[in-house]
Amino acid sequence: MYYVAQLYEHCDYQGYFDWNKKAAETGYVHGVYGYALNLLDKDNIFNITPDPVKSYGLISLIAALDGGGSTQLNAQEELVEIAEKMTPEQIKQAEAFAEEWQKIHTPLSYFFNKYGF
């Protein structure tokens, strides 16, 4: 993730976004969290349409982790903030997205996927 941070520091926001997405797809918790926050594009730097549905869905997976430490707590707080700007229908869509994500991606982990699944 050091490389990803370097991309951001050098204003390569598209590279940063893409690598966070790749990390998220491996199930790496911090990658999922970063990608979920990127999907909100709060600073308007990723040139995307913000997607609170996917963001909420991904963060909800982290918030539900057992033994997630401060990342879990941060995710729980972030969910409240995102939900305030969403409709009940969007939250249902986010829950469905999270369920589908779990079916097609590796389980969330605080460790990099070194050997594959």
C-alpha cells in the first residue's frame, strides 16, 4: 500500500483509485475501506460519479467484522454519515450489493493475499 500512497502524493489520482480498487478486490480490508471512501469522491478528484450505494455496501462489510479494531469502529461511524445522505431504497440496494460482493470476492482480511484462494 506504500506505492498507492505515493501515487496519491504525486497527484496520480486515477492510479490511486485503480490500485485501491485492485486491493479491495483481493479482500484486503484497508483496500476495501479506501476504495469505498474513494467511491464517495468527497474531494472531487477521481473524476467519477459518487456511488454511495457501493460505498455503503463495502463499508458495511468492514463494520460487521468481528474483532475489527479501530477500522471496524471507523467503518461503523462512516456508515452513519453515509446513511444520512441516502434513501431507504439506496440502503437496501447497498445491502444487496454487499451480499453479492461477498459471493464473488475473497473474504475480507487484514493481511495481503499472498498465496491465493
